[in-house]
Amino acid sequence: MINYLYQEQNWQSQLSNLITDPQELLNVLDLSQDQLLSGAILASEQFKLRVPRAFVNKMQSGNALDPLLLQVLPHHLELEEHTGFVTDPLGEEAANQLPGVLHKYKSRFLLTLTGACAIHCRYCFRRHFPYQENLPKNEDWLNIKQYLEHQPDVNEVILSGGDPLTLSNRKLALWIERLESLEQIKILRIHSRVPIVIPERLDEDLISLLKNSRLRIILVVHSNHAQELDAHTCSKLFRLVSENITVLNQAVLLKGVNDSAQALIDLSYRLFDARVMPYYLHVLDKVKGAHHFDLEADQIDKIYTEVLASLPGYLVPKLVREIAGEKNKTPLYGNPTL
């Protein structure tokens, strides 16, 4: 591990001081540039490198196969074309009803409030998403409100992106206040990777905002490997849980990162240390540029079978795939059409 201390820095300063240059990332980790740099530069031109220094601090220096590094380092394999790997694997263009609005499921409604992320995960299913033409402006709220009021089955709003926790507490408060004004909305779900990569984002102002909302708040974090969950990160997550805020985790099954039963078992137990419950284990969305993370169906089934045999049921995440046009995520265990 690299000995940097970020715990005394606020989250805004960490967010503004990301590593965006592949050469700097390799230098920090003391890795050979001859083998990795040229491909990383080319791939980063298509999908830029972004990674917080606190997250890099959790990586093992000198290890080119570090599971955290593999998630963020651009790779020349991203430039290859593969049949079935497309720019919109989940059919979100068809679900994009209004700027910022994705409505795919009956009772849930998704708002993309920002295209910004604290970290660019190389397997991101929205790496090609046209954020700039889809971000809601303040004047769009009335249209969103009217749309919701004409969808009486919707009782839950999901804030996504990008990453909604890259927004200021002030802007989050504005959108939460708007949603609270709609009686039909009972649950607010926030999907964010930021608490894992910049734990300081879970500051007291944010916690106060969430715990005092009339909405039932669920924070869904995204951690793929137990190495991401050091003691400091776990303490920040536990702080949320102690305020009666539900915290769940979703992970993606990734070749070279967590493609073993033991890696997933360790992740579930580490999450439970922080009182975070495993929620979903997604198989890879077939997004263009992420083919090198894909696993064969029989390998996935073998891994998950061992996870089921090794963990108590409450620590087993649901193995799912999201299929464009379907009204729910598709459970996969034992499914021959995986």
C-alpha cells in the first residue's frame, strides 16, 4: 500500500484532485510503463481515467494485477470490437422519457442528476451515455413533476448518474425537497460509488440531510472487492447505518477482479462488518469496451454455486442480469439461458 493520508481532507478537495493521467497512476504504483502505458493512453482518449488518490492508496504497489487497479486502469483491449458488446446495452435510450429521466420499471423511476463520477470504472454500462443532452435543469422540474403525477404506480425514486454524491449537499437537498413534495413518493434510493472511493463524502451535513428526510432513504453503494473496504471506509458506512439509514451493496462479477468464490465470500463478510447488506451481484453488462471483463456462463454458475454453499443466505447477493426491455432484473442462478 502507498502511504498517503486523505482522511483529514474534505471530500471536495479529494474530488478536485483526482488522478487522470495514466502515467501518473503507474508512477505512483511503481509499475513498469513499457508494458501498460501506451494502451492506457489510447484507451483513456475514449474514456478518460479518473480515480481518487484515496482509492489508489488501497492498491498494492508494484502489482499490475491488483484487483482495484484493474477496475480503473485503461487497457488496450477496450479498443477491440466484439459482437454483442454495444454502446447502450440496457436500452436506456428508449427509456429516456425526459432530460434526466429513465423509467424502466413499474414502481421505480430513475433520475440522472449529473454525468460526473469520482471514478471511471472501465466496465461502466453508461460509459457511452449522452449525459450532456440529458441532464435536468431547474426549469425541467415542473415537467418531471407532471410526469410523475401521471405515473401513480411510482412510489420510489432512484438518484443515479454519473454519481449523485458528486453533487453538493445543497443541490441534493433541493432535489430531495422537490421529491418530498410529492405525496406518492415514499422511498428515495441513492446509487453511489463515492462512499467507497472517497469515504469522507459521508459527512455530517449529508447524514443530517438523509436522516431527517420524510422519505425512507436507501443508499446502495458499489464495492466489488473486500480490499476496497478498509477500516476507515467501514467506519463511515457504519455511521450511516447507526442513523437508521439502510445501506446495501451491489457488485459486478469481473474477470480478474473478483472471479472466485473466495473473493465474493470475503466481500460479503467485510460488508457485514460495516453492517452493509449484500444486495445484487451483476453479471457484466455487455457494453462496448468491457469485453475483457466478461466470464463464461459455466464459470459464473460454478462460482455462485460455491458462494451459496459457503455463506448464510442473508449474506448471498442475488445473481442477476439486466436485460433491455425487461420489467425487472433477471435472476440467473440455475438458469440455462444465462
